[in-house]
Amino acid sequence: MIREAWEEAYPEAVVFINPSYETALIGCTEDGRAVYDFDKMVAELMAQDGIDETSAIEFIEYNTIRALGYVEEPPIIIDIFDEVL
């Protein structure tokens, strides 16, 4: 539902499809690029696939983040700091 509304509002934006990380979609840039929260992506994979946190992180790093370099105007994934450095 969120993704469909997003695609209607930003038809040119690249969004993740499989997995969709729909619950991790948190916003957009001024130019319409989708913005995802890394921690929410991990939580969604854990809930949907029943995998542990380490496996979810490895999946995202290997299968999602590595693929971003092959996409024109890819989505942005942010990792919010728990503490100020």
C-alpha cells in the first residue's frame, strides 16, 4: 500500500521490489529519490523471513547495497546513529 502510493506520487523513483522494504520507506529527497531506514530494513527482513539480525544485515549489505551502484538515481539508505560520535 505504501509502495503503490509512492509510485503514484513519484513514478520515476526507484524503489525496492523484492524484498520491498515497504515498512522501511521513510521519505524522499527533493528530486524524488526514495529514502529507507537501514534498521527498519533489517527488522522487516527478520520479521518476514524469520532470520536473525546478522543474517538480515549480511543479506542487505550483499544483495541490496552492492546493487545500488548499478542503478541510475538509486534509493538512499540511511543508518541513524544511536549515539553522537
